[in-house]
Amino acid sequence: MGIDDTQLQKILSELDYVPADDLKKAQATVKADNISLYDALLKNDLMSDQDLGKAVAYSLQLPFADLSQSNITEEVLKLVPETVATKYKIITFAYGPDKVLKIATANHTLVDVFEMLAKKTGAGTYRVFFATDRGIEDALRLYRKDLSVAFENLLATNTGKAGAEVPVAKVVDTLIEYAYVSKASDMHIEPTRAKSLVRFRIDGVLHDMVDLPRALHDQVITRIKVMSRLRTDEHFSAQDGRMRVNLSEESIDVRVSVVPVMAGEKVVLRLLASHNRQYGLTDLGMQPNDLAKVKNGFTRPHGMVLSTGPTGSGKTTSMYAILKILNTREKNIATIEDPVEYEVEGINQIQANPKTNLTFAAGLRSLLRQDPDIMYVGEIRDEETADIAINSALTGHLVLSTMHTNDAATALPRLIDMKIEPFLVASTVNVIVAQRLVRKICDRCKVSFELTRDKTGWKGADEKTLAILTNVNDRLITKYFGTSGSMRTYRGKGCPVCHQTGYRGRVGIFEVLEVDPVIQQLIVSKASSEAITKQAMANGMTSMMDDGFAKVQQGLTTIEEVVRVTRE
């Protein structure tokens, strides 16, 4: 990082970036986990990576480079060979007519390297910027070739050789590596009559990545089965497995699902990589007032914190972000999950297994005999699990869990429908977080445009956007864009970095319902979810649509994205 713990502590104290109590908490984590103060601050969600980077840059008297906001062209990036950039963790991100080479690095002491690069590229001079390790690692992924090109090269090297066979192990390794660097959550390998189609789910949306020869498909499936210890002689029933893959960046867990389809066997790999789980609450996109409500909910010694939303809305990520904060040596934290997606040091995690009668309810009942302080239940699915979770929260435990409901208020009647007494729900639930994930506009191809409205309607966008605006509540437009009859928004044009989609990365939109005495009375009286939502809004709750439009105003996402995820 280019700075030691003592220097960082001095900087943060002088700048008053972190309260003294929080700094002590981070220092305790440094000793307990034997990590740097920088990593401890991130682990405890006390500062964002970007804010820490700015603080370090200020102390070093260097400008800060947020590489995610920089439009790095391929020509400028490749002024430095990938091997050199990876070895020294440096990125050349700008080089203009002034012949000044701008270099981003986490280690500002590599003067000889900087001078060598400036001389080799013919730059008149160079300027060093500070960038965080995370920012450098993300930028290094820009060096990767297009997947289809990589496979053309791989297959071409074996074409025409006598007795040569395609290296199937290399094919599978390359697929997983490219899925990882693309930040894909899932990889689909689907057979058709003519080919094998590979698709990556990036930011919640599937993208066609490469077509492989149909003759390779069965070999690839067999290789994946071997790696995940599945039966290679079974082709007509579904199989589930798990494997660990060692990449240059890290070792990742991969969940494997194989099912028979009409044209053969289809496999889906779920990549459980650290860059999919490294987020803290401050990184997820929660507004400060909502963040304060959530922290108030999980810092109580007992009660329940619920996260609700459909599959793929980021509920588990939010729960792990909270667990990461609560995970201290004086706490006994236990979880029951199906499946255990991420292994967390210091937390006792149980994998539910109905085949051995280890259900959520049975596992939760066992956990109560393990002297827990905090329990995480992967999902409240049935009456028995709900009953045990509620009673655990009532008897001095902090319980975290998720549910599948469309909004925050609906979770309360849902618990009552599970035969939980209303007064128990009212007295145990601390806070409910409803959420969705929207795609962020790609920073490297972001452009702004203005929409105007007259008597005939909105103008300045494509037909799809105009149709959406026609149905958007005027209250939202007035609240976030005023009454001038025009609004400035942003979109991505599409570029190689975002796979021509205009989006890269995701951010959450939230509504946080804090259960106060007034809400408690509504729960006890079995009020409808609409009545609870109305009262919560009167108390200051921000709806997901409101939070989404706030992020549209900030240029983080588009109106189409907000409407897509809130109205699905």
C-alpha cells in the first residue's frame, strides 16, 4: 500500500476521518487477525476503499486516481506490457499531447521503474498518482483478450498437428479464468445440435460469450464432473457438486449443477469469488439515513434483522456485510445456510442437508444449544423455522435472516401468516431491509443527455425510455429533477469494457423499515402491508423507487434499470 499502519493511523487521526472508538475497533482486528490497519478498516466497514485511498494519497501528497472513473484506452493501457504492470502493480491511464505519462500505482517509491517507462514510451515526463490495490487489480483485467479470440488461439495451436488433441483441461481453466476476470457470478455451458454455447451472467444479465465446437461439449462436461467429483457415467439425472479452482489471483470455490436437456447435458457454474463478496455496507449503495437505521438494528443485543427481495437481489451479500462487522472474538456467531456460499473465518457455518434431516429448523434448534450470541438463518421458508427464529430473537439472541417478499412491509404479515403471534413479531423484528440490484452506468463510456417535456410529452430519448417516463409518478420527477420541464440523465454508449451494454457493475437500491412503537401497534392490530408502508413513509422511510431515482440523479444508473428491477 506504500504506507505503514503507524502512518495511516496518524493520517486518520489528524484528518478526523474515523472516530476514536472505531479506530480502536480496527486496531483490535489488526492484532486478532494479523492484518494491516488498512484491511481492518475495510473489514469492519469503517471506511470505503475510495475514501481510504484519498486519505493515503493526501498524506503522500499525490493526486488520487479513481481508475473506475477513468476512460483508459487500450493504446494507453498497453504502453506498459501486462507482465510489467502485473509485477509492479502500475497502470498507465492517460497520455496526451503534452507528452505527460500519467501512472497510477499503490507503491510510489518505484522511481526507477517510472523513469524507465517514461523513457521507453517516449514521454517527455511522467506524473505519479496514487491508486488503491483494489483499483489496480480491477484495471489489470483490461489486459485480457476477448474470450473468443483466446479460444481461437487455443484451438489453432492444436489444429493440423498429427494426433493432436484439444487440451480440454486448458479449455475449462480458460473459461473459469475469463468468467472470474469478467466478474461473472455464473457461467452456463449449453449444448445445441450444432455447437456448445458459453454464457456469462454479468451484473445479473446473461451474455453470449463464445461458441465452442459441439464435439468439445461432452469432453468439457466430463472434465468439470471430474473436478467436482461427480459421476462421469451418469448422463440422465441431475447432479450437484463443488470444486476449488486455483487462479493466479486467488483460490475460488465453484458450485456445479449438471442437468440433462434435449441436446445433451447442461452445466451451470456459480463462482464464489472474493470480489463478489468483498463489499461492506458502505459499498452497497445505502444512503446515510438508511445505513444509520440498519446499524441501529444490528447493534442491539437481541432481536431480528431481515433482508427481503427476490432471488439475485443481493440479500446474502448484505447479510454477510453485517456479519463481517459483527464478527469479533468476543462473539459466538453461527449460521445455518443452504448452501454455505462463502466461508468466513471466525464464524461457525452449517450446511443444511435435508437428506440427513439437517433442515433449517433442525439446524437452528441445534445452534441454540451452542451458546450463540448471533445467528444467521439463510432463509425463513416455513412455519417451524420462523417460530424458532422469532423465539431465539425474543430470548436474547440477535438473529439475521432473509425472506422472499416484494417489499419491506410485506415481510411482517408474511410472518403472521406463518402462525407467528403478532405481538411476537412486533417485539422481535428490529429492522427490515428490502432491496434490488440495478446495473451501474459504465464509467468508461458514460455520456449525459437532456430530456425535455412539453404539452405533448417527453422528448430527447428512445421510444422505450419515453414510454417508461410516461408511466413514472410525477412526484418522483419533481422531487429529483425539479419542475423546469427538463432533466439531465446519463447512459453508457457501450464499449469493450462493458461488453457494449453501457453498464458495468451493480449498486443496490433499498427501502429500510425501522420497527418503531407506531409500527409495532400496526403489527399487533394486524394492519395490512399497505397501511404499514404508508406509516413508514410518514416516518421518513425511502421507497426503493425513491432511492432508485436518487441514484439516477447522481448519474449512477438509468431510469430504465430502476423501473426494470422494481416492477418485475
